[in-house]
Amino acid sequence: MAFAAPAPIPSRTQYVLDAIKHGILTGQLVPGQALVEAELAARFGVSKTPVREALKTLAGTGLVVMSQYKGATVREVDAAMAHEVYDVRLLLEPEALRRTIARQASLEAAAEALLRADGAEDSAERSLANREFHRALYLPCGNPLLARMLDEVRDQAALVSAVVWGAIPSWEREAAEHREILRLARAGDADGAVRALHDHIASFVRRAFPEDGGDM
């Protein structure tokens, strides 16, 4: 029995989805903020239908919370959510990088993302470049399912980092760690690169949301 391919998202819905996602990941739409269909429809010059569909899709990715009483809101970030998301990354992302290195896959996309981050004019642009850097490390791993699993938490991880950077602007430290990860990966040092990536992910969430409740 043949299975039909998923229906493509209509262009208006995709436009609204991309715009709302960008607003969330760059901090223009803050955690807990109400996402009112009528207001968003007027803002983007569309009917409420594509807005409703976009919000449903974003709820599926974890960026939006749908409530029968409150409607749609930007997902709030707390310690439990951050640790859940970063725990998945710690389990999967270092292994994906190890496989990328073993395949001797190109890391040019990661290098380009670092350059964009270094030249970013604001935190929004820097956040998006940071997101692309990590994706460029795991996407060539050779296992499409593993890459898709990481893609599924990518937006939530970006939301966590956007919130944390707003309170603790530590991007210069993360940028230095990115450069070291890329250096080791390009040198073919899989163990070193994997260890550096694991420490990078773990230390970020530990500083932002210490499990012992101590100072950040």
C-alpha cells in the first residue's frame, strides 16, 4: 500500500509560521506572551485561518502552548523545560558529531555560521547563527532519523538560549567554545570534539539553570 506524502503547508501559513517563529526565537515575542489570532492576522495581512494553522504547527514544535481558556501563548522557559531539552541534546548531539567526523563530511556550513555569528549586529542575528552552527555539526551525520530527532528539539533549545542570553549575555564564551569544537572536528579529533561539544552544552544549561538552586 502506497502512502501519500504529507501535504505541503500553504504559502500564507508558512509565511506566518516563519514570522512568528522568528519573533519568538529573537525575543520579539517573549515567553508567556499571548498570541491573539485576530491581532496576528491584522499584523500580517492575512485571514485568521493561516494564523491558526501556524500556531498549531508551532505548538507541535514546542514553541507555543495552546490552552482552551488562555488561547495560544509563547512557551515559558523554566529549569525543568531547559534540562529536558538539553538532556536530549546531550544524549544525541555528541554522537551525531562523532559520526559527522567519521564520515569526513564537510564542515564549511559550520564555519560560515561562525562567521555570521561573529559579524552579527544584534542578539537576534547571533542567536540564529548559533542555531545554524549546531545544526551544521549534526546534519551530515549520515543518519537522517538522528538529524530529524535533533531538529525536533532545535527550536526549543534556541528558545532557551534566547531567554538565557537576555539575562546572562554569555555569547562570547559560547563563541569561543564553538571555535574550539570546530577546530577539533576539522582536525579529525573525534574524541576531543565530542568531549568539547558535550561540555559546551552541559555547562550552558548548568550555568543558566543550576539544579542545586545556587547562583548562576
